[in-house]
Amino acid sequence: MKKKLLILFACLLFVTGCKDVKLENGGNAIVTFEEGGISSDDLYNELKNQYGAETLTNLIDKYLLAKKYKETKEEKDYIKQMINSLESAATSAGTNLQTYISAYYGLKDKDALKDYLSLSYRRDQWKNDYAKETVTDKQIKQYYDGYVYGDVDASQILITIDAATDASDDEKTKAETEALNKAKEVIKKLKAGEDFAKLAKEYSKDAASSSNGGSLGKVNDGDLADEALTALRELKDGSYTTTPVKSSYGYHILYRTSMDNKPELTDELKKTIISKVAEEIAAEDGFSAKALKALREQNKMKFVDTTLESEFNDLNN
């Protein structure tokens, strides 16, 4: 929300509360001179022409989203977190919150900031919910066929790349080469017949699994780096990767004990798939505007003021 929108809000509220002083043309005066003056209609029309479409867009969305969503703990936490972040930014800039949000957001006070953050949160909430509404049966089937797998019972030996965050490029390259060579050394030992679990206890830097012989239990999406999961799914039961698998965690040497069959497409799994597909849809360019347009259409929005309607459409299409 920009400063000009708040000015419009404040002015319109002032106009509605002014005393009934008439000008010669019959308009309600808000400023008078020795001869004539400025009427509330003059101010309203000027502000409407300059800022009306943006202000109206916010009013429409605030009204419709308030009907759809009640304030939740998650929303309160989001607003609190954002305000704390802005307060920290204001302190770093050597000023206070009110001055900071006035300069950067055009907001008059903390309450206005909360309203702005609430509207932003609920717009995003609707975008995600609407994305789920748009997911088709075909998309669900495509995701199920291409991306749903059974759990993999697996173990790993993780060799991390031990370089400080402020290390030079040469130091990082050296650390990566050392990690890769160590991973290759471990694979040589495996090929020579040494026990995977014993080597995991000796070499693996994965604290959660090394003491248990590298056992990860059953893993699936979200439990392990994507590169490691892909490698596990390509292995046969009872085999290990003969080439180190690189991820952001370092180099993995992976062992696959077994892999479950693909789960049935139950209603519960459909919900999970819909959420995942919807995340991709919601991230598409322009989808947020599309979702808000759908919300307004679902509520059968109609304009009375054709001038504002034209400006509103220019702004939102």
C-alpha cells in the first residue's frame, strides 16, 4: 500500500465528517475563501481520478478476504515476525518504526502496517488455496506416475566438504577434491569386500546415521537430498553406488536394502499430490493476479461507477 492510498483514505474520511457548509454551487465545502471554495465533491473527484483504482482494489480484496478467512494464529505470528523484522531494520537505519514505515511503505502508523500485512498474508493464502482448486485429475495422475515412489530402505556414508564459509575459492576447491578422493577411497574398500556398516561408522559425517552403520531406515521425498534419492531409486536391492553422489551436503555413498512398491492412489495421497502440484502452479508468473480475479468473479462483483471500473480493469488486467 502506498502513501498516496493512505492520503486518499484519510481525505475521504475527512470529507464524510465535515460540517454542512454549502458553496454557491450547492456543494459541501471543505475549504472556503472570500469568494467561493473547494467542495467535498471536488476533492473526491480529484482523488478518485488519481488514486481511486488502487485504493478500490485494496478495499475490494480486504472485504472479500475478510469474508473468506478469519484471523488465525499463523497470521498473527506472520505479522509479529514481519513487524519485528521491520523494527530491526529501522534500528539499523538509525530511526524508529513509524518513520521507517512511513518512508518505505507510506504507512502512517503501526496499525496501518498490521492492516497492510494482514491483506498481504490473506492474498497469499487465497493464491495457494485457489491453486489447489485448479489442479486437475490429469495433473494428479501425471504426478503420481512420474514422481511417486515407494519408500527405500537405505544406508549412506556421507563425506562432507569441510571448508569454512569465508574460505577462498582455492581452499574450497581443495576441500572438495579431498572429499571426493576420500569418497572414492571408501568405494574401493567396499569393492574389496569391506563391510558397509563398519565403513560408515569410520568415515561417515552424518551424525544421525553413522553410529548405526549408516542406516537411514525408510526414506522418501524430503528425507534425503534429491540427488541421493534419485541414485537410490536407480540401484538394485543389495547394491551400492560405485560413483560418489554429490549434493549440497557433500558426497554420498549409498546402499539400497530394498524398495517398497508404489503406494496406491488413495484420497489421502491425492491431497498430498494436490498440495505439491498447487505449489508449482502458485509460483507461476501472474498467478496471484489470476487468483484474485477469480475471487472477485466468484463473488459476482459488479461496478456502479463505470469510470472506476475502466481504471480498475486497466490496473488489474
